[in-house]
Amino acid sequence: MIDLRSDTVTRPSAAMRAAMAAAEVGDDVMGDDPSVQRLQALTAERAGKAAGLFFPTGTQSNLAAIMAHCGRGDEYLVGQLAHTYKYEGGGAAVLGSVQPQPVEHAEDGSLPIAKLAAAIKPVDDPHYARTRLLALENTFHGKVIPQDYIVEAAAFARKHDLGVHLDGARVCNAAVASGKTIAELCAPFDTVSICFSKGLGAPVGSVLVGSRALIEGARRWRKVLGGGMRQSGVLAAAALYALENNVDRLAQDHANAARLARGLAQIDGVTVHGHATNMVFVSVAPEHGAPLGAHAKEQGLMIKPVYGAAMRLVTHLDVSEADIDRSVAIFKSYFAK
């Protein structure tokens, strides 16, 4: 099967599995798993931060970061469509007693500075939650949010004594697409969650990077949240392999997405709304959604028939150029009927 539903569907390569099998391990809750230590140190170094902390998931990494920045009754500013607000189960509110204050996105995915300013609560008024943190993403529907905006937003946050966190789920895609280093993209932030289980191809895992003080705070919350793992070097080895081998190759995923967009744009019945990094957004008439999905699956292609207002198709390391051409052919065969 060709699977374009997400870049989370990748499977570890033989070389990655070999690295996992050979991993040197210890007890990470006790702080003595050498593979985890290497992953944390290397990720922090690549991001230009002092320390790192390995988490089983990006959702837990983001939540621990929010809880390290904010106390009970505080709030964080976040995009209305941001993952930490919309797609992480309300964890900050439910488990952290931290109130999200959603802000409507601009078209490019940024959060307008004027809207952020209007959302900050008066410091000394007990009617309001205390605004403590700005949480951003640096890709939005695959598009890289301009770094000039990121720098401006972080400076604004610090002017108002707010911490700044990046949900860097696809920060490596952003680095490859923009030509900037991961450290450059992470520089404006106090904490960054870097995910290895999307385009980098590891089966699980994220590393939260930041100052030593914030990472130590997050370490306590990781334990409280159930993220303290034991011989997790087996998993860290996969993330290490991904970091050392699978970052630069993201450029091929981006090229495949562009190829997919060009091919689908030639099909009557398919509207391509654009592509960015490894994502293509298309729409079809509503009556074709479910039948197209069924036809595609019969022909060996997995897609999500609906993703909001459009269908999202995502390329990744398990999708080759030949798979892209076959996918286009499967779309053509449906609309030719």
C-alpha cells in the first residue's frame, strides 16, 4: 500500500531496526540510559539549547513544556488551529490547570501581534488568568511561517514577560525548506519540542530542548504524566538514527509533494489548493469523497477523503517518486470512470 494519510505512518527501516537492536541501554528514570543521554545531548546541540529531555510523544512533550512554563491558573496564548490547542485532548487545561487563550490565525498561519497584545490579561487583576506563555508553530498546513515573524513575535512575548514555546513537530522540514539550520529556527524560543515520529521516520519519540532549569522542571512533569520510561534507549536509538540520517533526505519528500501536486492538477475533478514542504491539499466534489477513498484503497492507495475543507496528502520516506506517479494514476482512473 502507498499511504499518503500522514507522515506518521512510516515504518522503521532495516538500518533503524538494527540500531534499535544494538542500543546500549540503562534505566532512564534513574538517568543512566546512555542512548537516551546521547539523543538528548545531540538534539540539544543541533537546536542550540543547553539541555534536552526524551518523551514518548510530542503531545506529552508539549504538555510538559507548558506546565514547566505555567502554574495552576495561568494561561498560554496559542493559535485557534494549533496542535497544542485543538488536537492534544485539552491536556493543558485538563491535566495542567493551564487555560489556553486561542488567537485567530492570519492566512499564513502566524498570530497577528495586535491580536496577541489584545489577548494578554491585566497583570494585577484577579478576575483573569495570568498570561505566562506564547506557544507557536513554525509550519502551518505545511507552509513555513516566516522566521522574521517568529523573531518579532518572540521579542513581543519577552517584552511582556512571557515565555516562548515552539511546537516543532516538523521543524526539520522547515529547516530543509528554508535553508536555515535547526538552531537558527529554534533560537527565538525558550523551549522547543522536536518530533522524530513524523517525516524523520522513527516509530515514536520527541525531545524537548531548552534551558537546564526549564528542562529540569519538565522532567518532573514527565514523571507525573507517566512519561518516565526505563530501558528507553531502544527507542532513543531509532530517534538518533533518524536525526543522523533522515533530516537532509526530507528534501526528497518536498520534491515528491511538488510532483504530486503537478500531477493531480492535470485531472478534471480535482482542485489543487497548493502544496508546501511535504503536504498537498486538494478537494473534490463532496459526492466523490467516500467513493474516491474506496477506489483508492482497492488500488493500493490510502488517503483521508476529507481533511477540513480539503484533503491532505502527505509524502514521507516510505513514498517513492514511482509511488507518486502511481498515486496520480489511481486518481485519474477514478475520474475517468
